[in-house]
Amino acid sequence: MQTIHPADTLASVSTGRWAVVHLSGVAMCLFGLAGITGIYARQAKASGGLGLAGYLLFSLFFALTMCFQFAEALIFPLLTTEAPGLLEGFLALAGGASVGTELGALATVYSVVGGLYMLGGTLFGIATFRSGMFPRWAAGLLAAGGLASVLVVSLLPHPLDRLAAAPIGVGLAWLGYSLWTERRE
């Protein structure tokens, strides 16, 4: 969904494309939570404490992101006329900028979500790689994607930094496919 995300501008918020992208984001979070829960359940013993830590951090990322996606899809369009300054302040967060609007703890939570994505994905990927229960390339993509996100986000301007999501997305899809098609003895 990152490749079709509209520009983070006030005019984009009330478009159908904005709604589709963010409602897809809600679905992505639900499926992501279900998927990593299945992956973790399959490898819980083998992945140990590192797997649990990665799972909990990554789950928290998905849960908080689902809240943001829901608000962006269904509440933000209402704010375009009622509170455009507040909305512009929040939209600036995505690009790492600030427009001087006081967002309180929302700005902090938004930053924490990014950290949960990077750290949770990396730890969960490393634990999955170490467990040996899933394809190592898929687990490696997940782990490397979390680490690469730190670099990509710091080097590329917004919205190109959204490309950092691709390795994690491919890794998770591959792990999910592996779990789904696994032969039971």
C-alpha cells in the first residue's frame, strides 16, 4: 500500500484513494497480527525470549498502527474542514517535519510506533532465523528490513522513505506462506 499512498496533504485526505489506502492499512494490521501470532506460535519454544520480545514489540506496532490507520481513514476526512491546522500538523509528522501545531503525546506515540516497527521486526526476524523453523531467507529479509529501515528513513526524503517497508512486507508474506503451506506430520 505504500507505493499507492497519496501525498500527505490536506487536499489528499478527503479523496477516495486516501480512504482505500488507510482502510487497507487497517486490514494489513489485522492480517499482520494474525500472521505473526501464527508464526510465533509455531516457533515459540525454538525462538526463546528473543522471539517473545520481537513478537510483543511487533504486535504492539501492528495494534497502534491499526489505530492510526483507522483514524486516518475515517476521522481525518472530517477534520479537513473542522480542524485543518491540527490535521496539517499530523500530516507533517509522516515526513518528519513540524508545522508548529501542538499535538501533545500524539507526536511521541507516532515516533514510538516507528521504533516498534524497526526493533520489533528486526528482533522477530533474528529469532525466526535462529529458530530454523521457517525459510532463513524470509526471516533474514524481515530482520534486515528492520535494520535497513533505520538507514533508508534517515537517507531518503519523504515519501521515498516508504520503500523501506518492502523487505519487511516480502519477508512477512513469505513467512506467512510458509506457515500456511507447511506439511503436518
